[in-house]
Amino acid sequence: MTTPTTRTPAAPAPGPRAAGSHAAGVRGGGVWAGGAGWRRWAGLGVVAAVAGVAGWGFHRVFPGGDLVLAVVPAAVAPAVVAALTARRPLWLALVLDLAAWFAGTIPLYRGLAPGVFADVANAWQALLTTLLPAQPEPRLLVLVHTLVWAAAVIGAETLTRTRTRIAAAVPALAVYAAALLLGVDGEGSNLPVAAALFVLVAALAQIRDDRSPVWLLAGVPAVAALAGLALLVAPLLPVAAQPYDLRQDADLPPPRRVDSVSPLDRVSGWLQIPDRELFTVKADKPLNWRLAVLDRYDGVRWSSGARFQPTGGRIPEGEWTGPARLVRQRVTLTGLPGTWLPAAERPVEVAGVRGLAADPQSGALLADPGAGSGPGKTPGKGFAYEVTSKVAEPSKEDLLAATPAHDDPALTAFPRGPQEELFRGLAQQATKGADAPIKQAYRLQSYLRTNASYDVTAPPGHSLKGLEFFLQTTHRGTSEQFAAMFALMARTLGLPSRVVVGFRPGQPVSGIYHVKSGHVMAWAEIKFEKLGWRPFYPTPGRSGAKDDHDVVSSAIEESEQLEDEFTRGGGDRSGTARPRSRGEGERPGDGPSPWLLAAVAGGGLLGAYALTAAVLPWWRRRSRRNGRGPGERVLGAWRQSCHDLRLGGGHTLTAEDVLTGQPPDITTHLRPLAEISNFVRYAPDDVNLADAVRAWERSDAVRRAVRSRTPLPTRLRDRLLLR
């Protein structure tokens, strides 16, 4: 049954031949195996696409088109370099890749950037202390540019210089994992990105398998359909726990003094020149415009303990999750000093401020707080921005059931001094008989409004001695003294409090509120569980307790109605305002630890990969051994032997090509197998089952000989790389 060996117009031999041979192609890279040029370019194109799509996973971190400028050059340039230097030394390719990386930073920075390496090193920490979305600044985007570039370089060089199938995509998958971790708190979804990566990796595996293009045309649409189905089903699956957010463990910037002069210290000065216009607000509802939140008191002045973080415009919502009204404002500054930005409570989105920073706890806003802004720097006159605020609208039942939130001891801290006992005694007297925290706050508000008078000529200051003088002697002051006094008296009752400086709605003119310096006011807030911070207005009107603007009048009316609810209810609600010990009232975490979930998921992925590596060779041999007929089984035995010999394009090689250079113990079994396979190619109808059995006996013998010659580490590496 021996037939002469006939050469097909197939690939060159794998032995040591002239340049352009199959062996040179293997040494130059796996995509050159078989001599198919379209596979070369298609493989590099897919690697570039995988790196680019993985980089697009950062869209939850950086919104808009600036991300494209960082991703596309970094993904494409290494593929071009790999194609041009596939037969050149690796060091040359890496030098060119490094030059391409640096060239890609020029359009990103719009010029040469000497500090680009420092930016790459510091971008991690900067992103972890940024509220998403991050500002698309070059110093941050360069990290994405570098990660995508590194993934593309490793992937492209792996593709051109090895014979692995999907190993070239692994670095890009690592970049995608980094994007998932850094974008946990961002908007949007990365499910489409995951689906695209799945399809691209499957296409890469098909291209590297050296099969007919028909397999690629059939396999990729099937994988795309499967990815589309997963994309539809994934949002419907229940999630046991919130994903782990690296920002929870990041070191936030320390509290700092924002301006050289506190906004609370400006209140009396602004009231002396009441007609100076500070800003305008276009809004569909009059509200108090919050400027600064001050929650730390040292006995002399109130200051802010805010930890401002850069943001691209989104601010985390507060504790309140119930009914709320969205209020949109357009603010134009006309003379407001300092870097604080006014907005209605609570802002959730800001547009038009580059270099915006926000405190996630209080929602306070700052302009240009970063490097180079310097203390006292203010936005220019005419500077405008847009704010969307979520104004809470709790029900009476929510307010009556409110209990103080004791999650920060500093909010109930009182500086040492004799004034503490005085303030506590007066606070207890003012709230006598009121055991419910919300009622204590309302009675304290009423006490200050009816036992002192508003006077813009009163001496400024809010130190303990100054407030003692105000409380015992003058009984007159501005909102500076009333708000500071209320907050300190509330703290003696165990109510967490702070002082807010802001402005009344202003004078409406054609739907635009003109806010002047005379509209400045300070008020106090108390923090309740689930309810968040609630405002209280202890400052009486200029002509008495009822002389207030609409916002304050509505709040006072609401407090009086709630007091009536208490009276009609026949007593006070339980839940006195008392400091809680550490751990009291804490709820156990929802679901298992994120680290445990990550470990389980990682172990599951490794287990699945190990199972695939163990089962795939067996399944491949079984499918080849059990072909549809004797001819298919004989050809399957030939392909299996070529695979065992690590000849990726074996089905396109002639028998002599494969036999050349093989040792005698392999040639003894390989030559009869080659003769049988050649006979099948030219006379398939004359092949019987016995020929198939003999072919597989020879193939098994070749396999045993190859295994005896191959070291165990090499066999394990090939198995793990799914070769």
C-alpha cells in the first residue's frame, strides 16, 4: 500500500533552511507559521484591538473623548513596531516601542512633558483619591496610556515571537482588571467591554489555530452571539455583595484650611456693606445657597474638616435615600471672594468647573484646589457653572422618628473650658421635658429665636468667651453668633452638629436670583441616622422671630407643626440624644468579605483554567481518533503526530518536510504513518478501518517517543499554555 511521497504546493520545510523557510518563521514568530500573510496582520490587529478595548474599560473613570487620545496610539503603535521588527532582535523592537510611547504622550500633554515619568508613578494614588468621574487631565490619563502601551507591546511581541494561542491577550486582560478596580464607583457599565474582549480573544484563538478561514467565519459570529446573550442576561443576575472599592482603603488628603479668612468670619463684614452683588443663580425654586460647611471647633473659631477630592463633576449623594427633588441651578460669580462655590444642598453633579474638588461627606465644593492654585485664588468675575442638587423631602414620620447619628466623635466634641457647663445648663433648661432628639433641636431653636435679638451692629466673633458674653450680657448678634451658639448647645445634649455659611435666595429678577452680601446668613445642622443633616435656623428675623424669607419661614412652620404632633401624641418619642459607645448600633456587613469573594473567584478561574488545560489534549486526541470515517481517522493520526512534534502547520506540510531532521526512534514510526496519510490524500476510497488502527498505533508510538525526549517542565509549560 506504499505510494510515492508527493509534495503539495504547501509550506516550506521546518528544518534549518534559507530565510523565508518554515523554521525561520517559527523562530521569527508564531504568526509566520504556515506562511499565511493574512494571519500575520489579522493576529496583530486583534492584539491591538484587545489592548484598545481593555483600555476603554477606563471609561467609568474618564468620561468623554479624551480617553480615546490616550488609548488608540498606545494600542496601535506596538502592533506596527512588532510587524516591522518581527525578524529583528527583540531589543530593537523594545527601543522603538519606548520611543512610540513617548511620542504618544506629546498629543496627550499637547507638547513635551519632562515630568511624565513622575506622573506615571503618582497617577495611581491620585486616582484613588479622586471622586469619579476624574478630570481628564494628562497627568492622570498618562497612566492609562502606559498600561495599554505595555499590554500592546507584550501582546504583540508574544504573538510574533512565540507559538502560543491566546497568551498575547493576557496582558490586556490584566489592564481590563485594573480598569474594573479603579472604576468601581464610576457611572456606566463594563459588560459590553467584557463581551467585546471575549469575542476578540476567541477570534485570536481561531487565527492562531492555523485552521481554514471558514472556521474563523463560523466561530467568531457564534462566539459573538454567545457574548450578546450573556450581555442581556448578566444584568438580571442577583449580586450577593457590593464590589470591592480600592478607594475605601486609600489615604485621603488631610483636612486643610481652604481660605485665609473663614466664611464665618466674613459674615459681619458682608452685613456692613449689604448691597455688594456676589453672584446670581438661575433656578426654578428659591433655596438657601450653601457656601461652606464648618464642623470643627477649637474654642476660638469654626473650621472645616473636609477632605476635598478632585472630581470630574459627580458628587456622592448623602445618607438620605427617600423622596427628593432635583433642582438645577446656573450660578454666575460676580464678586464672591475665596474658592468656595455656592450651591443648593445637596449637590450631586457639577458641570463647567475644571479643577473641581468636593468633600464627599458634606457636599461642599471648591474651585481650583490643586497644585498651583494657591490660597486665596478665586475664579474670575463672570465665571459660571451648572449644579444639580438633590433636595431631600422627608415626611413628618421620618422626622419624628429621627435619631442622632454618632459616627464621628468630633461632631459632639466641646473644647475644654468653664463655658461647657454653662451652655449645657441652658440647653437642658431650654429643652426641658423633650426627650426626643428632634424635639430637643426644635426647642433649642425656638429658645434662641425668642431670647435674643438680631443686630447687624453686634460685635463679630464666635469664640467661647464671645459667645458667653452674647448669651449672658448683650443678647444680640448676627447669624454668626446664633448658629455657633446653637451648634455648641446641641453638642452638650449629645446632638452631632455643625455650622453652615451660605446665603438667602436673593432678589428675584426675571427668574434670576441676584445674591448680595446682605443676603449672607449662617445656620446650624444636626445629623440624624438615615436622614442625614437637617438644617435649623436659630437666628430671629430683623424685626422679630417671624421676619424671615420663605425658606426659613417654611422650616420654622414645619418645626412648629411637628411640635404639635408631639403634643397630640401624648408624650415624647423614645430615643434620647446620648453618645453611643464604639460599635453600638453598627450593622453587620452585607454579604461575605470582598476579599473572600475575590479569592473564591480567583480560585474558581484558576481551577477552570487548570481543568481546561488537563482536558483539552484528551478531547482533541479523542475527536481526531473518532473521525467520521477511516480516512478522517488516518488524517487525524497524522495531525496528532505533527501536533506532538510541535509543528503548528502540520496539515499543510509534506511527509518529507515533517520527516526531515527527526531522530531515528521517531522516524521509525513516523515514516509508515506518513505513507498511510499520503495514500489517504490521493486514494481515500481504498482506506479501511485496519489502516486507521495502524495509523493510530504509529501515532501513539510517536507520542511516546516525543514525551520521552521532552523534559517534564517543558511538557507542563506546553500544557498550561494550551499548546
